[in-house]
Amino acid sequence: MPNTPSSNKRLRQNGVRRLRNRATRSTMRSSVKRVREAVEANDLDTAKDAYKMACRKLDQAAAKNVIHKNVASRTKSRLNAAIKKIAQAA
């Protein structure tokens, strides 16, 4: 339990930020999951559309420091490689 007014405010701020970060992380993970599911189903058009949204969500999460920018870049690269792989197979 916080003792000073400043630590009480810090506790409130941390709670709000935690909820905001969880929402950002959740939407980001869901969008990445949609891309992976489309790739597994060999659905190229859906995968490309979902990839655009996933890139946007990953960049937003990186901009808000929810994830590191290199993690966002690496994830986008791996998703794009998976899409290219099913494009070549088709």
C-alpha cells in the first residue's frame, strides 16, 4: 500500500498504463495469429491482408514501447517470409 501521495499517484498511473499495454499487446498478438492461421491454410489473399494489419499493429506496439522495435521487425520479417513461401508453392 503506498504511503505518500506521489506513490499513490504512481500506483494509479501504473494500473492505467498496464491495462492500455495489455490491450495493445492483445490486439497485436491476435493480428499476428490471423496471419499464421492464413498461412497454415495456404490462403494467400487472406494472409496478405492480415499481414498488412499485423504490420500496423506491430509498429504501433513498438512505438508505444510495449515491445522492442527489433522484435517488431523480426516478427514482420518472419511473417513475410512465410507468406512468400506459400506464394512460391502456389
